[in-house]
Amino acid sequence: MKVAVVGAGTIGGAIAKALAEAGHEVIATRRNLEKAGWLREYGVTPSKNNVGAAEWADVVFIAVKPGKVDEVLREIRDPINGKLVISVVAGVSLKELSDLAGARFVRAMPNIAVLVKESFTAYTTEVEGEALKVVENLLGSFGKCLRVEEEHMDAITGLSGSGPAYVTVFLEGLIYGGLRVGLPRDVAKTASLQTLLGTAKLLMETDGHPAEVREGVITPGGTTIDGVFELEEGKIRTAVMKAVDAATKKSRLLSRTLKTR
């Protein structure tokens, strides 16, 4: 398909790359073309022309900042009329999108793991039939995708949209822990990454609860229980839950801010 990605920033650029690698023709727009130049390596055509890209495309992705979505949709309102448009803009509802332009909108939330085709992408839409198959095909090129009720989209943004940032904070802690006990930097990093990957894969393939894995590692009087004790004393689970809650509230706030503009 011919796909335009309007807003080739961090997420928009990752989306453009994944779509091109999946075999689609892709134009990605950005005001600063030099910053989008890396996409040429993957067959993506960078452009500064939002209107021209939207006119050319079969499907349009909107990947701009929330404060710019109304300006951009008004700019491309005519060329996207009746087209399939997938918005990955945090906090902007289907109704708000539809009020700005007459397109067939999908609201989606991937994360930065699009770059390696391992994103979790939740989406919501009123589109059905063949158009829905197109949506699932495109979003499936990012990793795993799942249709959800729109009421859950802000929470998805707070959990998995922002999630890689939380995970890297924990990962950095593991690496620093390895350095503190004397591991070489490359060993600490490799051990931490593989431990994270292996644990995630174990849980996905066994469909088990995280507590089952933890209990399988902990032995009476062993090393792990001392480490877990320190984590619990630091209230790590409370901190993570607060992070998800704060990011979810910010996503909801972005939506309310747009309504008052």
C-alpha cells in the first residue's frame, strides 16, 4: 500500500521504517528533512509536504504532538476525506479526530519497540470489514496488536506506550547493580538484557503469573530472597504503579486540553 506518515519524529520514524520493511511504499513528513534522512536507508521517502503526502497515500498515519494535531488535520482535511487515517497521538479521542476531519479514523498506541517489530499496539476504531483487515495488517507489522475499547486507550498509553521508559530505568538499575558487585560493564549489560528477555519470554510462553516465576527462583535462606527483600523495602511495585497512573492521567489531561483550545 501507499502509506504517508505525517510527523516522522521518534515514533513516526519508527512506524515509517517498519511499514517500509513490511513492503509498503512510504512517505514520511517532517519539517526538518535532515532529521528524517536516516529513513532513506529503508526505502522511505522523506518530505516536508503534508498535503502532497496525504493526497498520494492510501492510508495516512498521524504521529504529531497532541498540540499540533488540530493544525495538521485542518491542513490535510481535504486530501484525507474518506480515507483511512490512523492516529498515534496520545490523548486525542476518535470523536475529537472526527470533529476535525471527515476521515475513517483509527486511534492507536504503539511504543518505541516498533523499531524492532516488538511493539504492543492497542487500537480502537469504528471501522469494520476490509478496512479493519488493512488496519490489523499495518499495525501487525509493528509487533503484537490488539483491539480494545476506547475507554482503555489512555491507560494503554500510560502502561505500554510509556512502558519502555519504565523498563529501561529498572534495566539500568540491574546493570549498575552488576557494576557495583564487580562485573565488567559488557557482562553486566548482557546478563541484564538476557535476564529481562528470558523472563518475558518464559511468561509469554507459559502464560504464567509473574509470582510463579518469582516463587520458582526464591529458596528458603537463599540469595534471591535477600534481593527481593531490598526491592520490597524500596517499594518498587508502588513506584511502578504510580508511574503508570501518572502517565495515564497526563494522557487524559492532553485530551481535555485539546477540547478547550
